[in-house]
Amino acid sequence: MAKEQSAQQLRAVVQAVADGKHGPYAIAEADSSSMWQPIDGSVTFAIAENVWAENVWPSAGEVVVLAQLRKKRAGWRAMKARFLQSSDIL
């Protein structure tokens, strides 16, 4: 399932933004109303240029699109992330 999920995108809601030992990151939960197949548990993503595609950091409650998901020992991690855009819904 991990390979199958990694090829898809996941719509998620940011729960928190934190500063870790490797830099800032966000924790998001899969949006239950998402058209995309949800996964169990939270997904983290780095707020770094090679992962986060936006100029502004996400805040709790904002909807994001996560891609290139990887299952790690500590949980799921997204290798690409961005804000949800109107073109994603239309």
C-alpha cells in the first residue's frame, strides 16, 4: 500500500507547526472529506524549500495538499507539500 499511496496526493488539515532539531515542520491530519484516499494517523512535512512549495508558512487549520508520502518508523512523512488551491477542487 505504501507504494500505491506515494503516487497519490492527500488533502490534509494542518494541526500544528513546530521547530524541530532538523528545522521547522508541520503536522497534518488527512481531511476526511477528501476525494483522495485517506491514510491513518498524522503526516509530517518539513517547511523547507525542497518540500514546502509556498513562500508563506502554513498555520493550524489550513488545508494543504501532500504528495510523495513515505512511511517511516515514526509515522507518515510527505516529501512535497503546498496549499490547497481552487483548481484542486474544481
